[in-house]
Amino acid sequence: MNFTAKLLFLSLGSVLGVTIPLYLFLSYTSSHALEQEIQARLYGQAFHTVDKLDRMLFERRADIQLLANIIGNLVTPTSEQITQALLAHRRYYKAYYSLSFYDAHRIKMADTVGFSLGQAAEADSWVSTVFEQGTSSIGADIRFDADLQKNIVYFAVPVRNDQNTLLGAVVARMPVENLYYVLGGLQDTSGQLETSLFDVTGKLLYSTTESQLMGQSVLPAVTPEHIATHFGKGIFYQIAQERGYLDFKGNQWTLVVHYPVKEALAAVTRLQINALFIGLNLIALSLVFTTLLARRLVKPILSLKEATLKLKNGDFQTTVAITSKDEIGQLAQTFNQMTQWLLENMKALKQKEELLQEYNQRLEEEVAAQTEELATTNEELQAQTDELLNKNQLLEQAKVQAEMANQAKSTFLANMSHELRTPLNGILGYTQILNRDKTLTPKQQEGIHIIHRSGEYLLTLINDILDLAKIEAGKIELYCIDFNFSEFIQSLTELFQMRAEQKGIAFIYEPLSYLPLGIHADEKRLRQVLINLLGNAVKFTKKGGVTLKMGYQNSKIRFQIEDTGPGIASQDIEKIFQPFQQVGDTQYKAEGTGLGLPITKKLIEMMGGQLQVESTPEQGSVFWMELDLTDVSDLIKVHKVQEPVIIGIEGHKTYHILVVDDRWENRSVMNNLLTPLGFDIIEANNGQEGLKKAGEINPDLIITDLVMPIMDGFEMVRQLRQVPKFETIPIIAASASVFDYHQQQSKSAGCNDFLAKPFHAEALLALLQKHLNLNWIYEKEPSPVMTEVIVESKENITVGPSAKQATTLYDLAMRGDISGILEELDTLDLAETQLKPFTRKIRQLAKEFKEEEICKLLEQYLKPIN
């Protein structure tokens, strides 16, 4: 391409480079400015209209609320009085088609036009808003009314009397044209400004362009994206959300004001066409001028071309003739100066190349030194990294050792519990055997009772420590049942009312809401939690009182215990939840072990709650928890029935029972307990001896320990089940082990049942009856003469215990502590002889395990008579 053509293209490009951007800039700025003006006007119109709409709805609500207040103030409003009130209001406010009144049962009692009287309200949204939520519905329903045969806007306001009781609702029906008048008035001089009104579900309530779609759901959701999709790209629009007016919050309607883009940009389009025509004329003139100029410039440029070729070939002496003083002449002069400059600078260039090589050499040396320094730094960082890794490994080892120590602690507690429960099995077993001996003197029976009660107390302490170990090991489980929650609360409140009275403080039970009659929960653990918290509150409160508050909060039952005790310092609150930790006054520390609150906290967390506490020193403390407890409707109240004493087996068959246990005392308990009843007991020291004797005597039932030397109970049961004749023989595992997996392993090995040591005689006899299908022979009922003595004793109770003495016995009966009751009765017999008729009656009931009758008898003595 020659120079002339290039010059033409250069000229054309210059013109186009200026003309096109200018054209585009002017088009954009004019369109953008016009669009902003339209959008601003649409924005102002939209929000002005929404405000008018909200004010109109607010005024309608005020009208109807006034009418609702008038009806609510009537003493006993009748349908005639209500109709007169509606007609009077309708004559003053002519904006409505009709005014109606629905009673609290949603039946139309009165109407200004008399339609549908006595009929129930339809399932409109205003019905649920007024009758279920108790609030006003202002314009939320817009639909076709079958009675009025028109599209109607509904307004509904609840009617209440002076006691705030809901009497019904006033409903006003306004023609939808009144609503459209506010919206339809939004127009401009061009007549192109349009409006659309949507409710929160996307239903089209009003439109100036889509009247055939009014009342239909046209948007999946009222969002800018769906609105843009619905109207397309051919319009400008603004969205205004209903904001309400004063205390009227609105119906969450959305108003869209839109304007056609084509109409809005018509003037800009005409301006763009004119600008394009002018630009084309300028381009044509530019091409003509450029052609004439190129012809004049080509000749001197060709001379420069020839001189440049000579310079390329190494002729630095060549020059160009200067024929003018314009830019071409200046270019020729510059060319001549350039050739001279090249000659002078060739030598200087060589000198610079030498200097550059020297500088590069020095730079390479410096880079090498810095590289060596970085390598040294990297080695130091690597050493630090290795040190951190070693520390992390040490920390991980320490963590593993701590976990092993914790596991060892739990295992130690469980094993110690096993070792303690084993001799307790012998102690408690023989106390139960001796209790059946009718030849013992009363003093000997009292000694047996003391031994049994002490053993039971020791077993309780062992179980408490074991509970803590199980909780920490995550092995404790909740056993939920359906129980009577009302009786559960009553028993707790009666117990602590008595304790509080003994201490001279107040105890208040305050239900804060409806509580269910029955719940599904672990009754034992829930009782343990509440007795612990209430017991602490009573124990630490010297004056004032303790309050138990219960009620629903956030769909859960909240238990809150408040006291006016000494309080807890903020720095001590965390300590009280640590095992064996006690804080506060030293006079209270001796009264507990420091395990109550840690166990309580962990049990509450297992139930899905959190134990919270707030406390102020010298003012008191508040403990609370929230539990999600299932409300159950059907409850079965089980009454305890004391079975008579078993003295033998019906029939002439002798049952042979093989007892396998490595402890002599355990086998002796079984032997002495079962032999008097008619059983033949065969003993074995371990599993291997048990296998041998089972093959020799073919027993009817086997009772075996699990952990034994030589061969344990698990292996013995497995081998027995492989022998055909022993496949179905009943086998009961009896062990003092507290490991749950031992019970599971025993059943997996083939045992039919599990009996925990120390065991109660009734539990053992129940298992024997279950697996051998036995019928017991019971001790005969007392003779009629004895019955008369007992009745006479009841009638001769003339002197009763004091309130404090009755409270102590009541507390023991509520806990089922029969041994404690008998011991307390012995103390009363020695201290106050006039109470002997009373103590004889209580003693008789205690021996029959009739705790409920004891409680009923004691209730008359709980509070002193003024």
C-alpha cells in the first residue's frame, strides 16, 4: 500500500475516530439523562401513590375501628342494636357498599343490606386474622362478592368489650373502584404512564394495561427479578413497597409504575439520525481534502525514502536536499542531523557496552552472596519447624496419656464398685434371710434392720460415685417412662414445704402457665435433679424463703429455683460444678460431698438442657433449666401392693438349681435363701466345675457368676448351649459387675436373664417363677383376733407426734426408706412412751410396705393445730 492510500486511510480513521465516539457519547448521555429523568419521575409518582393508598386504608381502618368501639361499648348488644349502629355509620360514611357484624362464632348477625344473615363467614384471610390472631385486616382481601355481585375490598376489625373479650368482628365492603381511583389517577400528559399493584403472593390487584389478568396470580414471587421478567425489557419501571401510615403497617403490597421505552426515547432516536447524516458528510469532505494534500507531500517523501535506503547500506555520508521550511523540510534537516549523530555515537556505544558487561559481573556476584544468605535462613527456619513438630508430638502424647488416665480412673471406680458390691451381696442377702426367721427376738430383728439399712446406704453411696464415673465416661443412659407429672410436682412441693417449715423459712410453689398432667421422661433422674437443687436452696437459706417456679417458655418447660440464701461469688460459680468442690460458708461444707451439682449439671445436659445460675452475694441465687418434655395424655397409676411372704412351692416336684460362683459367701446366700423354700441347691466354684456338675445332675435352672478364675461364666454358657440337652435350660447371670457390656455379653453368650448383685430376694424369686413356671405357697394371713388388735390399736391413738416428728417420718416414707422409718419409730418409743399406739400402727404398715397409707396417716400431723 503506497503513502497516498495510507494517508487516505489515516485521514478516514481520524475522522471516524472522532466522529463515532462523539456520536456514541452524545447518544449515551442524552439517553441516560432522559432515562434518569423518567426514573426519577416514576419513583416520585410511585411512592406518592403508595402514600396516598396507605392513608386511604388508614382512614378506612379508623372509620371501622370507631364503629367497632361503639358496638363493644354496648352492655348486651342485640342484633337490632348492632344493625342500627351499622346503618347509622353507613349513612355517615358512604364509601362502603355494606357493613356487617359477625359474632365470636363467625356467624353473620347483622348487615346493612341484609344479605346472608345467620350464615358462617367464608374462609377468607380476614377471618383467620381477626378471629385467630385478634388483629385488624385492612384491605387484605380483594375478591368478587357473591351477594353484592361486585369486586369488593374487605376491611375487618375485631370487636372487644371492656374486659377485652372478643365479641366478634365488624366487616366493611368497599367497591374496588375506590381503590382504583387512587391508582388510576396516576397519569401524565402523554397518556403512556401505567401502574400495576400486586399483593404479597404475586396476585395482580390492579393494572391499567392488564385488566384481564386482575385477580390472578401472575408472579411466582414479588421480587425485582420476577417483576423485570414479567414486564420485559421494553419499559422503564419503578417499584414501591407499601410502607404503612402511622400505626398502620400495611398489607405488604407492591406498586409498579412503568413507562414504554420506545415512547420515552423517540426524541433521542431522531437526534441520533440527524447526527449520523452530518457525520457522513464530514467524512466525504475529509477524503477529498486528504487526496489533494497527499499529492503534494509524496515527492519529498520519496527523496527521504532513497536516502534511508543508502543509510541502511552503511552510507552515513548521505544527505537529503531541503526544499522547504515546513514539516517535510524539518524532517529532511532532522535526517541529516541523525546521520551525523550516528557517526559520533557509534564509538560511545561500544564504550557503554563494555561498562554494561562489567556491571553485570558485579551483579552476578551480589546475587550469589544473597542466595547463600537465604539458604542459611531457610536452614534456621527448617530447624524451628522441626522443633515445633516435636512439641506438637509431645502435646499429642500428653493428651493421649490424659485420656488413658481418665479411662483408668473410670475403670478403677467401676472395679472398686464391683469389689464393694460383692461383699455387700453377702451382707444384704443374709439380712433378707434373717428377716424371714420368726424365731429372732425383737432386739435381734432391730440389729438386722440396722445392718440392712446401713448396707443399703453404703450401696447408695457406691451407686452415686458410679453414676459420676458413668456420666464422665458417657455410659449412663436415661430410661424414660410416662408418669403423672401433677403427682410428681405435688410430692416434691409437699416434701420441701415440710423441710422449709422445720427450718422456719417459706417455701412457695408458683406455676407460671398450664402444665401437662403427664410427661414422658426419666422420672428417677428428674426427681434426683430437682431434689438436689431444692435441697441445696433450703439448706443454704437461713431467712426468707425458697421459690419453685415452673411454666412453659419457648415450647419447653422451665424449672426455676430461687432462694434468699448467702449467694455465690462470681469467681466461685464455675467451681460449684466441679466434682468434690464446695464454696461458701464452712458450716455447710460438711453436709455434702460436692458431687450433687456436678451430677445434676451432667444429667440436665443429657436431658437436652443447660443448668443456668445467677447469684448475688448476700441476696440469693437463681438456678434454672429448660427441658423439652413430651406431653402424654394417657397415664396408668400403679399402686404398690405388698405381696405376702413366700414360704414354699406348690406341688411335689423338687427343683434342682446349679449355683456357679467363685465366692463362698455368694453361694451360701443362695443356698440359705432357696433351700428353706424346697429347692435343691448344687454349688460349683468356677465355670469348669459348673460344666462337670451340669452334666452329672441335669439341673432345672443355672445361676452363674460372670467373672471367675479357671473358666468364666461367659465361656461356660457358650459350651453349655452347644450341648443339645442344655440348649433350652434357663440360665440367669448374677454378677456385681457394673459394666453394661457385661450384661450384653451375657445375653449374647446365651443367658436368659441378668440379676445384679447385691440382689433383693423378691427379684430372684420373680426370675425363678418366670423361668420355672412356679406357683408359690405364701404365709397365711393374720388371724381374726390379730385383726381386731390392729383395729383396736388404730382406734386407741390418742396422742400423735409433733409436726417435726411427723415430717421426718413422712420424708422417709416418700423415699421408700422402710428401714429408716423403723429406726425412727424405735427412737420415738424410747423418748415418748405415750406415742406407742401410734408407733405400733406405723410399724405394722411399714412391715407391710404400705408407704402410701403411712403418708395418708401422717398428713393430719404435718402442721401444728392452733
